[in-house]
Amino acid sequence: MLLGTTLVLLLLGGAGPASAHAALRSTDPADGSILKSAPEYVTLTFTESVALLDDSFRVYDPANHRVRTGEARHAPGSSDTARISLPGKLATGTFTVAWRVVSADSHPVSGAFTFSVGSPSPTTATVTDGTTEDPTTVGLYNIVRYVAYGAVALLIGTLAFLALCRPPDPGPLRGPVVTGWWTLFGASVILLVLRAPYEEGTGPATAFDLTALARTATGRPGLALLARLALLLVAATLLLRVRRWTRPALAMAGVLSVGLALTWAAAEHASAGIQVPVAMTSSVLHLLAMAVWLGGLTALLTTLHRTAEPVPPAVVTRFSRLAFASVTVLVVTGVYQSWRGLGSWNALTDTSYGRLLIAKLGAVTLLLAAAGWSRRWTARLAAARVTGDVRDRVPEPVGGPPGPPPSLPAQPEPSDATSSDATFAGDPDPYRRGLRRSVLAEVTVGVAVLVITTFLTGTLPGRAAAEAADSGTAATGIPTASVTTVPFRVGNHGGEVRITLDPGRVGRNSVEAVVFGPDGGLAAVPELRVSFTLPARKIGPLDAKVTDKGGYWATDSLNLPIPGTWTMKVTVRASDLDQVTVSKPVRIVR
């Protein structure tokens, strides 16, 4: 039931476009600029280093024909740039540049912008492949990423429970270990195969292109996945040979666990930005602590449900200490990573990363509450198994710090009905069932924490989002409020309106709106209205007062006084009787 619910959530939540982590800082030529002569190069600068693809740039002329360009390269000495050379002679008019690169933390980022030579064209090229993602590839890739996180937690956590908590009957835990290993190995293979189409925004059918596979195998994300597969093979050899957890075996398992965690840290947020060595160390510790706690909880729950004999309190006590250490590491590393990712208190509420962090904090709070519930049942179970002064030896709570033993119900005197069980002073079954329920609650909430954590790794950190906003670019790398496409359908008429807002900043802006029909060609409409509202400040609607300029609608007198996320409403009247209004959010910066 729990697994099915989780998969449904992942299927519904995993098909959206990937969040980019390298934000576009600037372009040369600048977006919307008008140049007297054609530039020699087009150069993009990002907030972190980026990797280039074979088709990182596509430049289109005013007639929507692709311009032949040089090979995409970094500017000399700058890995955070992408550059192409242009032909010596370019026609007069507006050129569109569509680009796609891979950020240092392995997430692809794409966008588009325009510049003009001589004078702007009445219309610009229609680019459909600059910012689109293949939803099937993105959905599959994200789902497998979630599965890999769950598998590594199950594998490392179960092994840690076996080696350090020493349950008397390890048999029921062989299944979770084998399941975790095979699931993680299979997920890593799938991620390796899907890596190229994920980076390029193409369909899954292109995954087996040998050239693309070779390029993946030499890139940092691909090398990390190959290293993960190699470590898993070594781990399988170790598991097949180990009969007892001796110190050398424990040391080897620890080294392999750290290596597995490094394959995530080397290809995620920690590998880019500030304080990379400290961030990678923190990321490794955070992932291992998460795996030991949540995977260990799963192992404990399996042991409670599948062992014929009651679990000795000593096993629960050992896991309690292990879980408390894991929680401590999670708190310390979590605080550091939150500070590093957010950058400011405002980012906690103003960015998607911050809001997801708040959700994770709430889920962790529920998880600690469930751990407190387990603490009470652990103490009762221990007290039910001892007599006399030994009754005071209460194990520590599962997943939390030790506390005073709760008040215990009075225990019945031994009778013929209970004396047959020499292990217990009283009936322990209510306490064992209670501990099962509390650990199940911890595992359930833990799955939610794991899902939120995985979403966090796919979301632009608040610090980078703020830097992008300060430089006038959106999180996706497309200049803020520069180009917005608004699809519409009314009656038998349909198409889209492409609206350019220049410069997309506080103050005076020009608006240019071009209507395209369903075939991608220019379309004429009797009336077009554009207005802006800032709901957070109760400002608007402000009518842009666009007028028909013959082929497009425009104005140069729109004044947007305050930064924020404005709601742009576009009203298209296709005939005397048919009219539709569509809204789109637009980010305005200072």
C-alpha cells in the first residue's frame, strides 16, 4: 500500500520539466539589443560552470532559417561561459538564439533570447526546440532518480542494522539487502542510458545512440554513475564472502558506503557553488545518515513483523543509539546545506527551494514525533521483559534522545496462562504491536521526507535564484519577462501570442505581441489587449494599451512600478463573437 502510494506520487510529480541549476547571468549581445554591425561571437555567462553539448546553440535569422555557426566552446579561461562564432556577414533584422547546456550539478538548462542587427524585424523566428523537454524522458529519469534514493537507503540502512544492531535472526533481512542492491544497480544502469536524451531534451528512443553513450561515459555525471556500478559490484563480492561482521569487514563496508554517497555528491548541488569541499563532505554525511536512519527503520520494522521470536530489547537499544547519532548528523549537515542553498531569509519564502525546505522541515518534525511514540513503546516492551530492579534498564528511544521511562500499566502476576512463556513477565504482545505501529509511522513519514529531499535536489537553490534575479534573468536561464508565449483557443480559432517585454524591469517597458496561427504562421486578430496585475500589492490591472502596428501589436509606454511576480492577462478577440482571456505569471526585477 505504502509503495503503491509512493509510486503514484512519483508518477504524478515526476513528469514536469527539470529545474535548472545554472542560472544565466548575462548574454553578449544583450537580449533585445540593437547593434549597428553584426557581432563576431555570441557569448553566454552563467552563475556556475557548464558543460556543452554537440547542439548547444541554434541561431535563426529573421526568415526563420538556421544560421551556420562555429563549434560551441568556452570563452578562454572561463568554464562558466558558452560561446559560438558567427559568420562574417549577417542580414539586417532580428536574430533568435536558442541554447542548451548542462550545469555543473548535472541538470540541463535551456533558453532563448534575441538581438537585432541594424533594426528590429517586425517578427522574430519561432523557436520550438530551445526550451522544450521531452516529457517522457524527463518523467522516466526523475522517477528512476527517486527509486535510486530509496534503494541506497534500503541497502545501506539494512546493512548498518545487521552489522551494528546484531539482530539474533538475520534471515528476514536478506530480502531487503538483495532488493536494495538489485534496485540500485538497475536504476543506475537506466540513469546512465537515459543521461544523453535527458541532457539533450530528446526522446527515450535516442538513448542507445553509441555516440551519445560515449559522450555520457566521459562526462562527470556519467563517470559518477559508472563508479557507482563498480562499487556495487565490489559490494556484492563482499556480501557474498562475509559470514561475520569483523572489523575489517565493517571498515570495507564503510568505505564502500562513503564511495556510493560520493557518487551522488559529485553530481548534485554540492559539486557547484561556494565551499565545494565542505559541501561535498556535508552531502556525503547527510546521505549516509539518512540511509542509516530510514533504511534502519525499515529493517527494524521487517524484523518486528517477520521474526518468530520477540526482538530482544538490546537490538532496539543499539538501533536507538545509532538513530540518535544519525539524527544529530542530519540536523548539523541540514542546517549547513540550508544556509548554503538559501543565502538569505527571504529566499525561504520567495523561492521554490525555500518552500520545499519548509515542507521538509515539517515532515522531519512529524518524523521526530513518531520517533517519540516509538520511544514510549520501546520502554514498555523492555519493561515487560524484565523483572525486579532490572526493570529500570530502559533502552533509549528509537530515533531520538533518551528520556525518562513512561508510566507503565500494572503487570499481572504470573499464572498458568502466562508461566508457559518464560521469557516475559506479563504479556508483551501489546507492546510489540505498538512498537510495530510506531515504527511503521516513522517509515511512512520517512518516505515523505525522502520524496521531498529528492525534489530539493532537482530545484534551483535560493542563492542561485536570487543571483539570477539580481542579474535580470529567470531561474530557467531565459531573460526575465523577456519572451512569454501564451497559447489560446477560442471557438474554431487557436494559436499563440508571443509577447516580448523589454527590459522586463521596474519602470518603463515596451511590449511587442505577435499572434501566430495553429500552423505557426502569422495571424491577424481584430483586437488584442494586454494588462498587468500585481496581486501581492493589489496593484492593477494596468492596461498596456497595445495598438495594431501592422503585423504585430505594440506599445512603448508601459510603466511597472514595483518588482515581483505580476499576472499578465492577454485577451484575444478572434471574431465579433469569439473572445478569450489567458493569464501568465511574469517576473519583474529591479
